[in-house]
Amino acid sequence: MIELIFDVLPRIHGAGHEGIGAVKGLAAFLTFLESLTTMSAAQIFAAFLPGIAALDNIHPLLVHFPISLFTVFFISDVLGCAFSKPQWRQFASFTLYIGTVSAILTVAAGFQAAYSVPHNDATHLIMLRHQSFAIAITLLAISLSLYRYFADSVFLQKKTYLQFSFSGLLILLLIFAADLGGLMVYEYGVAVKKPAKIIHQAAPQSHTHTEHTQHAH
């Protein structure tokens, strides 16, 4: 039943693999809704959010928040200073505070992930470096947050070059940490349940994307 939901919407518009059109597509959708009454809460969750349900830990889900929030913080703060827009810098402070909280949660989930996912000696060293960067990012973010929170009211009016240096360092460390995280997943397959070789064995036909079609065999 989990696979059914992925076929329902294309078939309603007549774009399913079998081209059955709207009537049978609607029937399939109603069948799916009926099947929900026989499924447990976990099965319903997996039917609508199969990617999240497949996660062994929530670190991959949380990690995107500090990356995006710290990036928005840095850009907003720099532009706010360059164009003398205190309200932009105030928004930057807000995103920094939220990003710091998300970083704390992400690091906590990362430590839990480190003890739950299988890895070898080579990836363990990468993981330790990744953890070091993550801890440094979080501590730096906490320091910046406290500094901005307790700063005087004219802080947003000044060109705080020293603070910009530390926020720039924050982004640099963020890039290094993200790079190591990507290296573990995409090069070594850490926390990946189906490595590429298994996928190729299960589906030997090639899959390419073109401008007009999604499948080319």
C-alpha cells in the first residue's frame, strides 16, 4: 500500500505507467484511503513520509536547519550592515538564535547517530573530524548569540568587523562540517541501507533524466 500513493496522483492526470486515466486513478486513490483504516499509526506515517520513516536517527533531518539558518544569518547581517538596515541585522539575530538552538539539537542527534550507524575505522576518523567541527560551530554560535543578545542598543547601527570575522568563521566551519558529512554518506555510504551496487543489482536497467522524459532505458 505504501507504493500505491506514489502512483495515484500521476494516474489521476492520465500520466501513470499504464495510462489508466482519471477514473481508475480516482478508484486507486479511494482504495488507498480505505486501506488506511486497516493500517497502524506507524504504517500510515510510513505511507505518507517513507523517507523519514526509513531513518535510523533524526540527525539527517535536523542538519539542514543550522546550515540554512546560519547562512541566512550571515548574509542578512552583512547586507544589513552594508546598506545600513538595522532591521535586517535584527532579523539576522533572530535567525542566529534559532540556528543555535537547531545546532544544539543537531549535535545531540549526531552523537546518538554515531553510536547507532555501522562504520569502519576509516569512516570513524572522518566522523570524529565531523563531530569536532560541529562542536566548534555550536560553541561559536552560542557565543555569538550571547554577544548579540546582551549587546547595547546601538550594536545594530555599528559596523562590527570583529563580529563579522567570527560569523564568517562560523560559515567556514559549517562548510567543512557539511563536506565531511557528505563524504561519509556519498563516498562511504554511512547510514545508507541500500548502497549503489545493491541498487544496480536489483535494477540493472539504466535510469537517466532528459528534458522531456524521466525514464530512458
